[in-house]
Amino acid sequence: MCSKIYLYFCNMQIFRTSLSVIAAVAILTLAQSCTFSKLQKSTDTDLKLKSALDYFAKEKYSKAVILLEDIALLTRGTKDGEEVMYKLAYSNYYIKDYILAGYYFRKYTEYYPKGTYSEDSYYMSAYCYYKDSPKTTLEQSATYTALTAFEVFFARYPKSAKIAECNILIDELRNRLEKKSYDNAKLYYDMGYYNAAVISLKNSLQSFPDTDYKEQALFYIVKSGYLYAENSVGSKQKERYNGVIKDYNKFTAKFPESKYADEAAKIKKNAEKKSEKLTADLTK
């Protein structure tokens, strides 16, 4: 019986202690919230700047963003303006708001083109666009913007230590565009629009002559061209079968050991037979 009473009082003590801790945390949180609310309403720019830099140092970037945004315009052109804009950009970057981060890095380069952090800001502006660049199934405007931003960085800082890293990122971005271009073109083949597929695949190769998808593109030009000829009116078929044979020759000259070689050879053979038959029919 005594042991049960003892356990009861021990549990009550633990419960009271837990409540005290929870209450203390709640009070502290409320106090901090009130303090931050007062900071937001304050008109003391120096106090806001000091507090924002303190939040930044403690990696409380969401709060740093709020305060830095409040004073960004007020400090522009002052001795603190450069630091405010730079920290504001990085605060947004650390909370993964790459669009806003890129915007503020770009603004830094506009306001302080020869500033202390200009090289890093030019690079980070491009890098934020890179981070915002979507997978290849989506629209790629951010990818084009990133490439342009990296080109600007190259032009301004050709001897930068970041050039090697930039080259890697640029290759990745170009690969995305190449894949997007190829996927869009092949989609016409998948949907049965064979003439559009031939045109789009050729345009894709013209835009990206060294693409990793060249073998597939050349093969589907041959296959799409053949299927297009098959479904053409009689008066156009011979010309189009002959076009298939020419496209096959380009394909096999570039990729004689292609995994598509056997299928492509069958297509070419069929195109030759049908072209010859059409010629024979015309001479009857």
C-alpha cells in the first residue's frame, strides 16, 4: 500500500514538472513572439538591422527575411544597404525561395555592380535560376534564364574559381533542354502525327547537333517518314519513300552499329520495294 502511495506522489511530481516545463516554453515562445512583433512595428532602422543580422547568424532566416525586407529600401544608398540586400538574398535562398533569392541577388548586382559581394551575387543569381529550373516534362523558361545568367557571369568573371562548377551546371541545363526538345518531337510520333514528327525531330537536331539523343532522333525520322509515306496519297508516295531512303543513309552513316540498325534496315528495304513498285506501275 505504501509503495502505491509513493508511486502516486512520484507520478504527480513528474506531471507537475512536465506542466511547468510546458508552461515555461509557452511563456518563452509568447515573449519571443511579442518581442518580434514589436521589432516589426519599430521605426528604428538600426535596431531592425542589428536584430535581422542576429537572426541571420542564428540561422533564423524566416525572421531575418521579414526584417530585412522592411529596411531594404530605407538602407539603399547607405553604408548598410549593400549588406542588407546581400543578406536578404541569402535569407531567401536558405528558406528555399529561389525565385525571390535570385531576384534579390540580381538587384544587388544592379545596385552595387562593383560591391564587395558582386561576384558571388552574379553567380548566385544564376544558381538560383538553376535551382528553379524544373524537370524536363515542364516548361523550361527558367532553364533558358539560368543559361543566360551563367553567360553573364562568364563574361564578367572569366577567371573566377567558380568557372569549372558553372560549366558542369551549364552542361546539365543544356541536357535538360536537349531532352525536352527530343521528347516534344517524339511526342508527335507517339500521337501518330508522322510528318510533324519528322519536321520536329530534324529541327531538334538542328538546334542541338551534338545531342545525346541524336541516334534515337535519326531513327525516328526514318520510321516516322516511312509511316507518313504509307499513309500518303498515291501521287506523293514515291517521293516520300525516296526521302525515307535518304534519311536511312544519313542514319546508318552516323550510327552503323546502332541498336536500331536491324529495324531501320527493314524499313529501308520496304521503302525501296514500294518505291520500285510505284515506278513500275507508272510505266505500265
